[in-house]
Amino acid sequence: MGHRGKLHQGLGLYGLAWKLALPWLKKHTRLQRGFHQRTTFDHLEKADIWIQAASAGEAYLAVALIRTLTFHRPLTILITTTTTQGMDILKKGLASPDIDVCVNLSFFPFDAPPLMEQAVAKVCPSVMVLLETELWPGLLACLKHRRIPVIMVNARLSEKSVSRYRQFPRLCHSLAPDTILAISGEDARRFRQLFPESAVQTMHNIKFDTVLPRNMSQKPWNTPLPRHPFPPSTPVTLLASIRMEEESDVANILAHILQHHPHQVVGLFPRHMHRIPFWQAQLSQMGIPWQLRSTITAPVMPGTTILWDTFGELKAACGHATAAFVGGSLKPLGGQNFLEPVICGVATVTGPYLDNFNWVGQGLFTAGVVTRARDTDTVTHHLCRLIDTPPQRQQTASIGLGYIRRYQGGTDLAVNTIIKTLKSSEKP
């Protein structure tokens, strides 16, 4: 059997697996919203560019691309996403009237080759943009068949994925993206191993652009905080983005830092609001004075823990903090965003698990504005150290802002590459 025959056979088996899986997928609660859009395509329209943004993180990247993208003629862009969270982020992020292009949203089709063939035929994009790790055989096969150029943006690839994909070298050769913009030299090296025929180069991670707008005029630490809850001349420690799996550890941290400095004020920010009742009971059981943020109209007494039950105030609270711990990092949960307190001038401590933020690099840790602690006791030690000897806010913010600014510009490179490819595809 020739190369094309083996590819056709492999895609046939892949399609059969999807056919067998679809009845079960229809019952999956996370896929019920938008299931019709994943399997039928009457709602789709022709688009110049199709961007696939798998979930929440990729959806933010897609919004950044759209907000930067301009062209010499009107453009229609389809953005698809796999998850409901991704769809909600896209709807909210693209609701602004100042966007220069026409954007249509849809859930990403299931990658069964017959379904994907219908979807690609309906959209017929001039350029396909895949974000981060999106490598779908059914989609890529349809795009290659129609000679539609494929660009991977903000691309990353683990050694584990390379080992898995290299078991199918002919498939990789047949379905290779045309252009790959990788977020590190190591990712670029891995992509070159896997797709030697692709044009591979590096780019700065778009997330550096999304975390700090380049046209920002206001200093982040000057964000107003309504009904100011913090008493003057009192140390403030934030325990931010606390996940359910690490609650017992954070309760221990809280008890120890209050024992070390009983007159500080602690702001406790659960990652999910449905954990507020747990923390109400936990704080009462520990005998720690606390108040719900929503009930506070004047500065609290020193020694109070504020249980934050209102949305959207973390950045403003960071502007008043002495020290911060950012959660999602004491257990293997990937970590949460520790850049926000840093750019507000707050020296920050995390736990050891930061897999979701490896893209940030080591510069902020080397500079000492972020400390990656190995365990709960070490987190406590560093928070107490920062309360005793607070670093200068202006210096911390300057280091953080300077580091982020140094790595901005990835969005512009990605958009320029997309536009260049689009222009090439339109040449007669």
C-alpha cells in the first residue's frame, strides 16, 4: 500500500473511532451546549480566516489577535472553540464596537473527517490559524486537500507529545502546518524534529501582551478600591486565587502568619465563590475574626481577615498589599496568575506547582520579586519575611513591568504573519 493509501486508511480508522464515540459524546454534559454546532454546519458562513481557540487560555489569545488585526479590505473571521468557557470569553472579549473585522463564533466541529470536510467546505478559509497545541488530523487533512495554508501561533510542544507523534512519521509529514510560530527555542526545536518541512520560527508569548496592555496609562497599583477596607499603616497580606484542593494548607499558612503578626489584615480570595461558605465555617472554627468583603463600608480593625466575596477587586487590593501568596500552586493544579500582584508592586510568593506559567520564564524569580516556595512551611516563612521587611513597591513594580515589556510584541508578529499569508493566498 502506498503512502496516500496508508494515510487514507489511517484517517478512515480515525473517522470510525469518532463515529462510534459520537453517541456517547452527545450525552456528555460539557458537550451538550453547542452539540448541534459541532455536528451540523448550516450556521457557518465563508470566512477569510478561521481561528481555532480550544478553551479559555486560547480564547484570550484569539481576542488579542482580533483586537490587533487590520487589513486593507473588510475581513470576515470565524473563531471556534471547544469549551463553553472559551465561548463565554470570546463573546465578552469581542463585544466591543471598536473591532475592525466581522467575527463569527461557533463551537469547534468534532474532528471526524466526514464532519470536518463539511465544515471546511462551508467556511472555505483563505488561512487557518491554530493556537498553541491544536493538531487535529481530520481538520489538517481537509485543509491540506484544499491547499489552505495553516499557521500555528503561540505554538508549544512537549517532549512527551513529540514522542507520541513520532510514532506516525508519515502522518506528520502529510499533515504538517505550513508556518509555526513557537514560544521558545526548545519548542521550535521540537517542532522542527516533528515537521522538518514546516517554516518554524520563535515569537514572544502573546500572553505577555494580554497581561499588561502596552498603551496602559494608569499605574496598576493606583486602581481605585471602592469602600476602602484597609486601615492605614497596617500590613496587608493577600492569599489569592485559593483552590479547594489546597484549602487545608492555606488555613495553616493563615494561622501561622497571624501568629507571627497578629495586627495585620489578611485578604482571602477563594478562586471559586462557591467555596465562601467553607471559609466562613473554617475561619470561625479557627477563632479568626473575619468579615465578608461585601459587608464592609469602612476600614476594618487590625487583625481582621477579609473574606473576599465580590468579583473584580483583586488588582485594586494588590495596590494596598504588603505581601501576596498566589494559590493553585501548593498542589499540582498548574498555578494561578502571579504577574498581577507583581506589576502592582507586591512581592509575591507561590507554591512549587506552576506548570501553567512556565511561559513566564525565570527572570522574576531570579530578580527576587517572586519567590517559588517548595512547601507550605516555606510559603509561611517568606510571607513573614516580607511582612517584616517589605520591599519597595516602586522597585518591585519597575522590575515586573520592565520584564513583561521586554517580552511583548508577540501579537504583532503573529498578526503580521497571518496578514502576509492572507495576501499571498489572494494573489491570482
